[in-house]
Amino acid sequence: MTVLDWLLDSDPALRWQVERDLAGAPPEVWQATRARVATEGFGARLLSLQDPDGQWAGGAFFPADFASRDEKTGQPWTATT
């Protein structure tokens, strides 16, 4: 198995870029793979963690429970803007 084969045998979030940038696949191939990112693998997992309103952890800049956190821990980064 070559490195290219190994990279192509991966999650759609990586595979479409390998198809486009390394394998020289035609646009219809890598675009079809890229279309799968939101529904399969890493991309689907990440999107499943997003709140229904599009934010993360209940806030645009701070998690919803930030006010109740210990001030010593510092500001968490939860930006979605």
C-alpha cells in the first residue's frame, strides 16, 4: 500500500483534500466526497455536538455555564461568530 492509498482510505474530511490536491482527481470526484463530510466521520461527529441554534456549549463567546465557573480557570474559548 502506498502513502497515497493510505490517505485515500480515510475519513471524508481528509479524503476529499487528498483526492483534489495529491491524487489530481476530477472535481466531480472530490466534490462528491466533500459533500459527505457533514454526514459521515469526523465532520458528522463535530456537527452532532453543535447546539440546535448553531452555537457551541450554549453561547456565542462563552459557554452557557461560564458565570458559574471558578474565575481561576480563565476564559474558555467557545466562539461561533
